[in-house]
Amino acid sequence: MENTTIAVTREVQEEIKEFGNKGETYSEIIARLIESAKKRQLHDLLMSEDGTTPIEKAIERSKKRWQK
């Protein structure tokens, strides 16, 4: 793989190091962080309650709609 250079502040460099394990390259650390962020985004998307109806409210609506 071809390498590239990304300019970051010393502060950011130190923060990246904090996420690393012994012997891990910056590239490996960043790749792992990206993978973790992707998983978190997917989790947040799948678990979002936006546009949902609580089960109690859905039951209440169904009882009103299909009364005996």
C-alpha cells in the first residue's frame, strides 16, 4: 500500500497514541477507530427511536381502531 502524510497537531498525535496498543502504527490505530465509528453509526441508526411509536401507544391505538 502507498503511504501518505496527514498533518495533525501534536495534541491530536498524542490523543491518537492514547488509543494505540504497543507496537501499533498510527495507520492501524486510525483504521481501528474508523471501524469502531462505523459500527457505532450503524448501531445508532438501527437503535434510533425517531419515527417510532411506543408499544403502549400502539396497543392503545389498535384497541380504539378495532373495538369489538
